[in-house]
Amino acid sequence: KILPRRGKDSGKRFESDKDTTNIRRTVISYPVTALWGYGASIASTDEEGEETGGYSRFIDFSEVEWKKTKGDPVDKPLGQEWVGDPDLLERLGRLKDGKLIHREGQFNDEDITEPEELLKATYNHLITTACKTEINYELSVQLLESVPGHEHEHVELGDTTIAIDRNFAIPIETSQRVISMEYDITDPENTCVVEIGQFLSALQKDGRIDQIESVIEKNRGTWESKPDAGEVTDGSFPDKAPPVPSNVVIKAMFQNVALT
């Protein structure tokens, strides 16, 4: 079956004084206040304008200008390859030398071929997704569906649940989906560990690869090879024998030799 979603929103509440013995809070990703945007690759051409079959770099929106006075959501000057939000900067910015600076990230969509569309998509991703903190909660709970009077609290993978623990200075009150359940099959009611949070895509790109690609794309054509960097040959390194090891003890064994 192909379902619109797995699980349901049953209103189930995990509470520290009822069925939860432990809650662990883990931050998966922190919010950003500005994004660099990259779209489709630009095809390489020869001197006559014919495509050569290769690609030079990803498009960006550096040549697109936004002005709030013209109805745009934020100001984005010409030549700037990133877009930020001043309200997010005020709330989530990082303090450096007494001044708030942006927390930066990267947005990629190789299906976008127009810089104007790329800027809109990047800003929309910033204010709807990238500015949010992803948090997962792991709870050690007692499943109560086998206890008389608690049959309605049956929990399955995908259910939207509520976790409450007001014993902290900043209370935990969150509504998230169950993304994993682990328990001992011989005693499931008393050993269940439930993880609630956001499902992570198995196809999610590695951010480190994106960062490397970004550095390469931004510096493509500006790196120069050193004039003295010739071909590496056998003569590129000194041909000197290493010194003879000292204080070596050789001990004959039954089938091997031990070197100490």
C-alpha cells in the first residue's frame, strides 16, 4: 500500500510523571540566517559559441538585485552571492567582536536555470526550512496499551505524539512524530525506547561535499599553477639510505621471528 503518511495523530502524550523515565534531547542541525544559492550547471562553449559537452560552474544570483523599496522581501545588492534576512539575523545571528553576523548555509537546486528563480527559491528555503532548529528526542517509556484503561494510547511508528517534561529550567514541550521504536520482544511494555523528531532523508547530501564543491566553483579559474611545479619523477626526492636501526632484538620462534 502507498499511504499518504504512516501513523496517525492520536494525541498521545509522553509525560515524565506518567509513562516516561528518561528524555534525551539532541540537536540535529542549527538554524542559519543567510544562504548561498547555486542552481544548474552552465554548459562550456568554444570560441564560436558551440557547446563542448562539459560544464564550467553552477549559476548563482549575484547579478540579481533586490530592493525592499521596490517590493522585494529583503535588500540584496548586485554582486552579492548570498541572501540573508535581517529579522533572522536579529534573532539568531552570531555575535563576533560586538557585532551580529550571519550564520551561513548553502542551497542547491540543479533544476533551476534562471538566477531570478534561484534567488526566490533560496530565500523561500531560508525563511521556511533553514532557519529552524532540527531537534530529536529519545524517550525511555512504558507502553501502556496492555494496561486496562490505556488501550487508546497504542503507539506505532509514524504517529504524531507529544513529549512533556517540566522538570527542566526550560521545560520540554514538543509535538513530533515517532521515527523509531526499540524494545525487548520478551518485555516490550517495560523496555521501549521511542525516538521522536524529524525523519531524515536517506538521499540527503553530505554537507561536507557541498562545501568542497562550493569552494571549487567559487575559485574556478582563479587558481594558478606554480611555475616551478614540474613533473614529479624519481629524481624529485633525495636518494639516501635510512640509518641502520639500533637496539633491535631478534628472537627465533617455532614458526616465526620476533623483532623487538
